[in-house]
Amino acid sequence: MTTDLGVEATPLALLLLGRESDPASERGTACPGTLPPASEPSLVERARAAKDALGDKVFVLGHHYQRDEVIQFADVTGDSFKLAREAAARPGAEYIVFCGVHFMAESADILTGAHQQVVLPDLAAGCSMADMASAEQVAEAWDVLTDLGLAGDTVPVSYMNSSAAIKASTGRHGGTICTSSNAEVALRWALDSRGRAGRRVLFLPDQHLGRNTAVRSLGLGLDDCVVYDPRKPLGGLSATQLRDATMVLWKGHCSVHGRFSLDCVHDVRRRLPDVRVLVHPECRHEVVSAADLVGSTEFIIRTIEAAPAGSTWAIGTELNLVSRLAKAHPDKAIVFLDKTVCFCSTMNRIDLPHLVWSLESLVEGRVVNRIEVDPATAADARKALDQMLALPAN
Ligand code: 13P
Ligand code: SF4
């Protein structure tokens, strides 16, 4: 479709929340039923009562980027790796309510049994990074590698932040999923040539996590990495560039972590001379290079917990988590790395009214917002997720 301005309309144009659905992407869809208003004073009590009524039938998972009002009802909190493990380890729970984003709930559905149902309280909780790679684009990229005779020694490594269809294609091509907690071991596994063909990795969809891990943890050079733009023929690269690359990085990024800049790091160091800068590996390479420590959300939490009283930290990750850490550690000075407020808007879609609505619906015997991956996709995706779960610990 072409717009009045003659611009090709993107198939991922923003949908008005609650108006239309786009099941082919990570983007949000309608939210049917009666949602309690956010100002309703009894929401906390209602969430507690619904959870008590459901007892062991329900297990609530909460990602660290969730709001305080939601995270208080999580049975377990964690980063995406820990939550995937926790979902797989709860065969007794009939319902898994996932307070996180769509790709996390899909992974939970793949890793749980057929008797279990996964609920995402608001279907609008997608992930803009995951939307930067569609299954069709990834299939085309694989065709490009095949036509150049490169697919045989390329191993796909897909970040957890991707759709089930992409995880399935990763499984079909003998690759693995990774998270920010285990990207290093995943890359080592993929590039280990003993008995495997891995000479090159197709890493998607987050170019920054791929580059940061390859360069910082594996000691590769920046020139071992090329960026593959799915909108351009051959990804915007020459056949030689693709052949010579060790890391073919998908042109995707996180809009939240992408906000942190080198200026933010310089600025905070000027303002707080003793500050230690701690960032998530989804930040840009220059930010990660200028930081003192880099790691997943679990790593960030562990680092702050172990830090001495009186220490000063600037943290470059989602604001809900940074604010919670600052509140939990009043003996340490904790600031947000950016001067501008920056929440992950899709993580924030899960609020107390949606949680209450989904829990009360379950009490009434109605499963709302079920996330269900079709069996064929789930079987292939499971191969790649199981490969991740089988990787040695960091
Ligand atoms: P973690 O793997 O650290 O949980 O990060 C997930 C995510 O979405 C970060 O943006
Ligand atoms: Fe996606 Fe970034 Fe939000 Fe994580 S923080 S869910 S990568 S948009």
C-alpha cells in the first residue's frame, strides 16, 4: 500500500490499541471485557483475593521491568532467562500469568505442558525490538546465505526477544536461543567448530547484544561484524563481506536501551566523580565500552546487592528496575543514566487493572488473553530453547 505522500506504508504501522489486531507481529491487539478503571481503590485487594481464590492453580511470573503495582503480585521475578526456566519448572500450575511481554509469554507456552495455559494480561505488551525481525525477513536472509553457499557453516543465534516463528526457524537450522544472561556461552557454542560447522553466526534481532558480546566477551574485532539490513538486497552487503564475517548482525535494536548515549556517560562522570556506570548489553557499543560493568538485569541486581554502602551507581537499563533498586538500597546512591525518564512503554502496558481483569476472569472460569503457539512452530522453537537451556552455565 502507498500513502498520499507516495511513501510505501510499512506493514508494521502502529495499530490503535483496542481497535485492530496484528497476530503476525509482537504488536498489541484488542482487550475485550470490562477493565476496571486505574483509579479503582480496591484493585490491590481484588488482585490479592483473586490470587488467593486461584491458589496453586495460578503462577504469576514478573519481569524486572514491570511496574511496582504489578511486581508485588509476582510469585517469581526475574530476567527473561530465569523466567523461562521458572515457567518450565512449574508443571503443577494450570495457569501461568506472565507479567512481561509477548515473546516471553510465547516462550513460556512452548516450555510448559499441554495442560497449562499462559495468559498475558494485556496483549498490547509487545516488544519493538522483536518486531524488527519478521519470520519472512529471516527466511529471506537464510535464502541469501544458502544461495551464496554460506548457510552450511552459519549457525543462527536468536535473542529471546523474537517471535516464536523466528525461534522455530532457529531450531530448524540447528541454532540456539540466547538471552542477555547467556549470550557469551551461546556464541561460544555456535562458533565452536569441534564437530560443528559454525564458522559464522547470524545473530538477531539485536545488533548491540551481538556486537557487544562478540567484541567484549569473545575478543573478536569490530571488523569481524557486519550489519545485515533486511530491507536491502543481500542485507546491504557484498557477497565477500558476508563470506568474511564471523558475526552477521541483524539491523535491530531496543528503543529503550538505544537512548543511552556516550554523552550520558560523560555527563554523569562529570556530575558524580566516584560513580560506577552499570549498563545492559542492549546499549550501544560506545556506551558499553565507556561503562564500568555490563550485564543482564539479573547481573545488574546482583551487582547492586553486593555493592558496598556509600557507593554511587549510574544504571543504564529500564527505569522501573532502576527506581526499584534505588528504593531498595537507600544506603547507596543510585541514579538513572539518562536525564530523561525512559520506561519501556510495552512492559508498562501490564498494569494493575489488566492483572485484576485477567485473574478475576480466571476465577470466573474464563481464560482471557491466552498466548498459544501452534504445535508445529512450538516443536521447532522448543529445539532452539532446549538448546539454550542445555548450554553450560556462565
Ligand atoms: P533480560 O534478558 O535482561 O531480561 O532483558 C530482556 C529485555 O527485554 C531487555 O530489554
Ligand atoms: Fe523490548 Fe527494549 Fe522493552 Fe526489552 S526494553 S521489552 S527489548 S522494547
